Amino acid sequence: MVEKYFSEIPVAITVTDLNGDIVYMNNKSEKVFENYGGKELIGKNIFNYHNSNSQNQITEMLKNNTTNVYTIEKNGIKKIIFQSPWTVNNTVKGMVELSYEIPFEMKHFKRT
């Protein structure tokens, strides 16, 4: 049921299990990764597509239940990448990555 809420939003959502096998990609994720096979990546392991530094970082994130957030720029587009383990009953079950385009200049609000 959750898929219907996320299938068409303009945010790439990629979900893996604890072993790194891709278990879900929404439409935007499939498009972002179309050069790697798009929807055909479901069932494939993310470790096959990352260098050893990234593999180590993902392993540590899964082991320690930590989050990684950063921005990138590619082809004139700026994105924020949010990577975090997902859990069930406080037990890590895999990783989720959200990737979405952001403007180069953004409003920032401090709220109290």
C-alpha cells in the first residue's frame, strides 16, 4: 500500500534489505538509475555498484544504525542524498536512500 504514495513523487526512493539487495525502487529511482538497468536492478545488490569506500560506509551505517546526508552536483543539477537504515522494532532491516533535486539557492528558516 505504501508504494501507491511514493511511486510517482519527484524523489528517488531506493530500498534494500540487510544484505544490500534492492527490494524497492519508485518510478523516479528507476529513471535515475536507468543507465544501470532501472527496474531491472530490483533483486540486485548495491555493493556491486559501489567502490570499496562506499561499501565500507554502507556496512558501517547498517552496523551502527547511522545516517549519511550530503549534497551533490551533476550535469548542472544539485541534489540532496539521504541514506539511512530502516528498522523494524529497533532492528536494522536494510537501507533506504532518498535523492531529490534542490535549488542551488534555498530559503532557510530558523524556527523556535
